Amino acid sequence: MTSPTRPTPPPVYKGEQLRAIAMPLGGIGTGSVALCGDGSLRQWQLCNNVNHVAQVPHSFFAIRAQKEGGKAVSKALQSPALYDTEIPPVASSTDYLLPAAHQSLLRTVPGVKETEFIGEYPLAEVRYIDEELPVEVSLTAYSPFCPLDAEASGLPAVVFQFRVKNPSERPVNVQVAATLQNFVGWDGISPIADVDCAQYGGNQNHALRLRGLTAVVMENTQLPVNHPQNGSLCLTALQEGSLTTIGWDDLSTFWNAFQQGTVDRIARPISPTPDGKTLNGAVTASLRLEPSGENLVTFVLAWYFPNRYITWEQGYSGVDDPKSLFWQGNAYSKRFASATGVAEYVRDNFTQLDSVTRCFRDTFFNSTLPYPLLDTVSSQASIIRTPTCLWTEDGRFHAFEGCHGASTWQSAGGCCPMNCTHVYAYEMTLSALFPDLERSMRETELYHQLHATGYLPHRVVLPMYLPRAWERPIGGPEKPALDGLLSMVLKVYREHKRNPDAKWLERAWKRVKLAMEHVMSVHDSEGDGVIRGEQPNTYDISVFGPNTFMGTLYLAALRSAEEMAQLQGESDIAEQYRARFEQGSKNYDELLWKGEYWIQIYDPEKNPEQNYGQGCHSDHLFGQWWAHTLGLGYVLPKEHVRAALRSILKYNFRGNFVGHKQIPRVFVSDDEPGVVICSWPHGGRPEVPTLYSDEIWTGIEYEVAALCIFEGMIEEAVAILRAVRSRYDGARRSPWNDVECGDHYARAMSSWALMEAACGYRYDASTASLSIAPRIAGESFRAFFITATAWGSVSIECEERAVTVLLEAQWGNLELKSLTLSPTEMTQLVVWQDGAEIPYRLETTSEAMIIHFTYSAQVSVGGNLEVRLLL
């Protein structure tokens, strides 16, 4: 596997932009720890805890370097450059706050002068700058990541690889140390002071030397096997001859020993530790670098906390039993029995894990697409591997809306459990990168959540054997969210298109029909394609009366149900869906179109609150976004869709929010740009409008930007993305933490639609067909692609007398029966598979050129499919 060469270097975060940098590192459903702009590790959320400000002291990296004939220089690989400066408070965020433990560390030991940070998920890179050091040092950190391979991407481990270079003319002896506190037994919330915490006691470390692995293993001997905090840690050096410090509890003592090169001779504290105490451990690797030489030091932090229990309230379950521990477990505990087992797996598979992680990063960013788009799409993929998301022992994927923090009413815990259908109605990233996990969410909805009458509660009760949230108030909104039900129908169609197994849809189809029957009979009670009654939704309230926010979603659901009915051979039902769609499309447009955008009609006497009426709502084309993403065409007149989108840009996209009151929550500083959820440019704002109308949500901004791309408004789309990313540029907020109702908020995963829109991809695994029609392209186009079975890159090169389309797989195997391209006037078309010409049949229409391969084309790793059009 080879990584393509980048045409341009990535941006570098420096100075003030380092303040809020925090890239979460961890596997799917394993928890995460963040590598920050100063080089520190923060936000320790590895022991099934959700706490964005959780800190573990005495866990850092350090270097000792001595040039031959010179003095040894020792530094913590962490910079205090921004420690003595403050900025005004940033609403709804904590990423910019400096933990006291880091200030304390660098008051005791010297840190490097400066750092620089490069972050392109899933890799984080830190450069350490200090003229006192006789070597150049940088760090690359990641948790292994491979789209379509959830197991490789679900390891409870982080790799820290240091590159040390000797630029001088004399040899240099170098030691690089990694230290870690044994926090087994900690709940991830209680404060820790040095090695003191009320939950500590019984902590014990031991050294481990195996083939190619030197480690300190950390456990707790006092905890029962099934205790929520029981588990293990393994701090490992993949370096022969590394030294271990089995235990230390005084920072000055450890630092003095490190400076003298005697870290393996520190007197060990009492072990197991007494109540309230723990101990730290360290692993140190040594190098000798000749002049101009360089080498790598690789550490692995692995963890194992198998005992995940329900720790959140589920009042909507009807089970009021807070004292019972309801088991969920973690998927990784089915593969491993300890943190040591995880470390050994990483050691044994390191070459492949390292290669595929770097290859994905390089393939994704080696692109002609605008960098703000690439940054947006990749950064939000990190949400899948934060505490927002769970991958439980039974193999199911579950998720909170986000993580409690500064933007919510609690300081810790998962926010708004679980699998909230109306928030995940916007999520596109998981379905693209890990479709098998996404399907598990659909299966939970279809076979466990869907009521016998066809309605769908928008929150999942765990464990699955507890009562469902049927016929009980749920909260946020109180009644089952209609947008969640409609999006489930759309997502079933999406999951089918990403699944080579046609039987999956065949099994799901009866449940989809049940859902559609419910919507068409209960919500579309007049049978004219318009929903008029109560419509509970993602704004945590119910709107009433005809509106295109819910209406376009209904129309898109009808279209997707029509397509699925045809696939199941039920043309009569497909015709019913089609007829209702056409009627609804006509009626919504006639009822609500007012020349610039569609409004909402409601009865202010019956329903005086929580409606938007004459407002221009940024979400009122939600269903059209879905329809474009699934290739379902326009659900409302094309010219009106474009006019409405232009109105959203005109009235809701603002250069700043000075004078605008953001209520009830503030996500944007006054001097920052963004897209407000709703405005009333011509008056008519209700006294109590739809909740959150005055807020700014990144998930909606990405939706609007994708719509702009679908409609050919490229400059406008990029302007929105630049605006959002300027708010998340590291100075105030982390680029890898979009905040809404909680940190790492799931709605921001609407961002993947930007990729589909920009590249014009349409993929159908059931027919092994792929369409490529870039909307952002010049004479040269290159971008990442992913299907159900492979990922790699697509490039299009336009020359004076030829156009060349090249598909290269970097992982998996892509089978294609047909490839659709934009129509091109040509004299000849030739197709090569791995350099050999292959036969095909060409079908042309006014909108497309379809290449049907006589025998299925196969694109495997190292191979390619090349189409050359001679003009």
C-alpha cells in the first residue's frame, strides 16, 4: 500500500491558534484522549467516562539529548508559551481552558519553548521547537483508522511516534520517555491531585518484556472483576532495549533521575498502593544518532475497560431503577482480554495499521477540492471515535447526541441518549465510512424500536431487553419525532445502496411499509401529500401546519419508498407512493411559496407558540438535501429550490452577529460569521418562535453548504465553510469539536454530504454501479472515493484532445458492472483494467454516458481502472 504524494503541504497551527487545539485519539467505541496544541494530553475519557475536562496528572512525554562532548539537555515535550496569557471566555466551549495539572508540571520541569501543530484527521503532528535542544523532534500520533474496517478502527490504543533528527556534526545520545499515571479505579470525573484521589487504592504496576515490546502494565488489585472501573493500562515502547520505571510518585524525583539517565533505578512506592493513592510508570527508549542521522521512537498507549454500564437517565423507559447496573460492555472486549493483549496486537500488526492510517490521510487530502471542504469533512469524522459513540459488546452501534459540557446543563456524561433519530437524521459520515455499523442502527430502529402501529420513538432504551419508549413522554421533543421516522425511511434506502446484500432490504421492507402507512394515514390524514397536524421534531418542540422543513422530508421519503417498492417488485405500491408524492409536491408549492422561499402556515389561535410562520428557515430545504444526496431528483420545483437557497444565503448568512441575541444558547462570538437558523426579513416573527431559531448550528450550516454545491453555487458553499472553520481554527475552539447540545455533536456529521455533492458520486452496491460527475472541477480533478467494499482515489485529467478518468483502489476490492460519466463529445473511448484493454457497451443520454462492462471490472489495491476519451 502506497500513499500518494501531496501537491501542497497542510496548514500549520501556530501561536494563538494552538490554544484550543485538541484532536481526540481513540478507537470506535473505546473512548478517547486528546493531543493538544501545547503537546499535552487532555480530556482523558478512556474508562467509559464522558468528561470533556477530565485530566490525569503526570502523563506526558520528555526528551533528554546530549551531544558528544556537551551537556545533557532535558525537556518535557510540552510548551508553556500560552500559559501566562488569557482570552475572554468562549461561550459553550472548554477546549481553550488550560488544566492546572499542566501548569503545575511546567513549573517543576522545563518545557520546550514552542510547538507547532498539524492536524489532518486521523493523524496529529506536533513539532517541538527549542534552540537549547541539540536535536529536532516531532511527534505523529493516531489511533489506527481504516474506513470499512471497523475492527482496525476500533482499537483501544493510541500510537505516539517520535522522529528525532540530529542536525549537528557530532553524535548525540537521546532518551525519549513516556510517563503515565495508573488511573485504574478512577471514575473519570473525580478530581486527581498528583497521585491522590479518593477512588485510588490497590493500584499496582509491573514491567513486561516480550518480543519487540517493553511495557509497564497497570492494574488495580482491589477491584472486583465486574466493577465499573476495573480494567488495565499498558504503556509500551516498540523499541528494543527500552527501560521501564515501574513506579514513581514524586515528579522532582523522577525528573532528576531522567536528567541523570537513571530512570530504571528509582525506588518504587508501596505497591499495591494504599487507599487514596496511586503511582505512575514510565518507559524510556534510547537512541544514538550519528551526524545528520534520524530515527523513530514508537510508544503505544493501550487500555482495557470492559465493564460499561448504563450511567445515564432513561426516564422514558418506564423503569425507575437507578441502583441497578445494567450491563452493555464494549465490543473490543470480545477481541481482547487485557490492555497487554491490545498492545501485542498493535505490535504484531503495526506495519499494516500504520500504513493504512497514513494512506487514508494522504489519499483523502491529496485532492483538488477546496481545503475548507476537506477540513470540514475529515474533522467531523472524528466524532465517530469520541465518547459520543458507543460500540457495545453485542456488536451494536449506539450514540449520544453529544457529550455534556459547557453548552449543556451537566458537566459530564453523555448528552441526550440514545440514537436520537431526529439528530441522526442529519448524519452521513458513519454510513459512508462504516456502513456495517450504520446498518446496526437501522436494525435497532426497524426490529426493536418501531411500534406495531408504525411510529418510532426517537430515543433507544438500553439494554435492549428493557421496555421501549412506547406510549410515554420521551423528551426533546415529548412525542415521537416525525423527522426521525421519515429519515429512517430515507436511511434504509441509503443503507441498501451501500450494501451488496439485497436480502437486507428484502427483510427491512415490511417494516418500511409499516412506517409509511403510519405517516400517510395518521400525519397525511387528508391524503393530499401535505402534513398539517402536530409535527414533533429536532428543535425539541412540535410545529403545526404545512411547512417544507417537514414537508420536503416527507416528499423525499415518499420518493425513496417508491424506489424501494420497485426494487421489491411491488409496482402497485410504488405507484401509490408516486401519486402521493406528486400531489404533495404540487400542494406544498402552491400553499407555501411566496416568491423568495417557502413559509409555514399555522393557526396562531390554536398553536400560538413554536412555529416560524413567515420566517426564512435555513432548514426548510432539509428533504431536498436528502433527495439530492440519494439521487431522487427535485421534490419541489427546481427554480424555486434555487431561489429559496439564495434567500437563505441572503438573509441568514451573516458576517458577524453584533446586535443579534443568540437564545437560548450561544455558539458564535459576536465578531464571527455564520448561518443563523431562522430570520424574518419581512417581519411576522411570532412572539414565541420555533425554539433555537436564533442559534447557529454547524450541522445546518454544512447542510446549506452542500445544497449550494448541488445547485452549482460553489463560491457560496466555500464561503460558508470558510466561515465555520474560521470559528473552529484553534484560537477559541478546537477544529475537532463542533459544539451544539454538547461536545462532538453528531449533527455535524452532515458534513459528508459535502463530499458526495462536490464529487458528484452516486454509488449503488446492489447494481455494482458508480457515477462520477464532479461539481467542483477544473482541468484537473482528484478526490477520495469510497464504496461498500473499497476506497481510493478518482482523478480526471482534461487535455487538449483527451480526457482521462482513473480509479485507483488503496484498500479493498471494487467490482463495477457500470460506470457513468458526464456526457462528452468524443471520437473514441478506451477502457483499461490494470493496463489491459477490456470490452464494454456504451449507452449515451443527454445527461450521462454509461459504460456497461462486458465482464465486471475489478479494481484492487495496486490496480486501477482507466477510461480514456479521445476528443
